[in-house]
Amino acid sequence: MPHTPIPRHYRLGTHTVRRMGYGAMQLAGPGVFGPPRDRKAAIAVLREAIAQGVDHIDTSDIYGPM
């Protein structure tokens, strides 16, 4: 059976993005909720992710405490 390659991009709403994004839940504060402990470091991580080609960042708040 021939191998079907997985597409590198897909549609997300009106945008086309890479399949691999950045899950930002570890940038949040205690309990994975609220502002980060070190705002400057969190911004630096996000800037580096973008510099490395990340074009979508998961910022869902559903990961925090219920």
C-alpha cells in the first residue's frame, strides 16, 4: 500500500498554519492558570518559537484548574 504523506499545513479558520504549533500552557502561572511567574522569560520563549517558524500558539485556558 502506498504511503500518503501527512500535510505540513492545514486550515485553521481562515488561516493556513503548520501542523505543529506551540502549546503555551506551561508559560502560565501556578496551577497552569494566570499570569506567568516570569513575564519577560515567557515573552522570550514565544518570540523564539515564532523565530523558529511556529505560526500558531495554543493559548487555551481549558487546561487550568476546574
